[in-house]
Amino acid sequence: MTALTANHDAERKDGILVAYKVAARTVIYKGALVCLNAAGYAVPAADEAGLTFVGVAYERGDNAAGEDGDVSARVWKDGSFRVAMRSPRLEDLGAPAYVVDDNTVALSAAHAVSAGTIVEIPADDVVRVLIRNAVK
């Protein structure tokens, strides 16, 4: 690519919903926390080394019978979402939330895959996490 020498239409897009190719033999369920693996394919979020949090699944991405990238799933890149958390306390509001699995966060985790900030405790064992500051 070269530097611009004239006006250019950069084709603006809001970027709130972004499609990611799903890893082989993987199902991502609607509402799941989603990460990219080291190869750049979407996988259900987990507390594992090498994963990068990218958002919350807008839709199901069923690539159970496919190879890497045969299916894509759109992912929310902004917003706050309800997820499970064991015994949240009022003092946890404003604290960072870390991925445990594709539907659970905690105040700490072995591999510190950030999912965002706890902004609400709407029910027992449920928090609302603002993902904006954690998505890559």
C-alpha cells in the first residue's frame, strides 16, 4: 500500500458487530463470551493462555463439522452483558472481570483474560459486565 495522494472513501462502519471465523470443530453459542485463539479463530472464551477476548456472540456459530474458518459468527464489541459470577458483592462494582468460561467471570483467573468491568449486580450469582475496555 502507498500513502494517499487524494481523497479516499474509507468505508466507515460502526464496528459494534464484527464477524470472526470460527475454529474447526467448534460451536459458539449466542450470548457466549468469545475469544480468538493463537491462530486468530473464534472460540468460546476460557481461562487459557494465548486467548484474546473479542466480545459477546450476537449469534450462534456452529462449525462443529467444519475446518477452521468454514463458518463465521458475529460478535458484539461494545455494551454490557449479564454473565454468571459466583457470590458477587457490592464492593465488586467497578472491578475488572476475568474470563472463567464462555458464560462466567471472576475477580481473578489464572491467565487473566480480561472480559471488562463489573457495572451491575442484577441478581444472585449474576453480574453485568461492560466489555468496551477489554475487547481487542
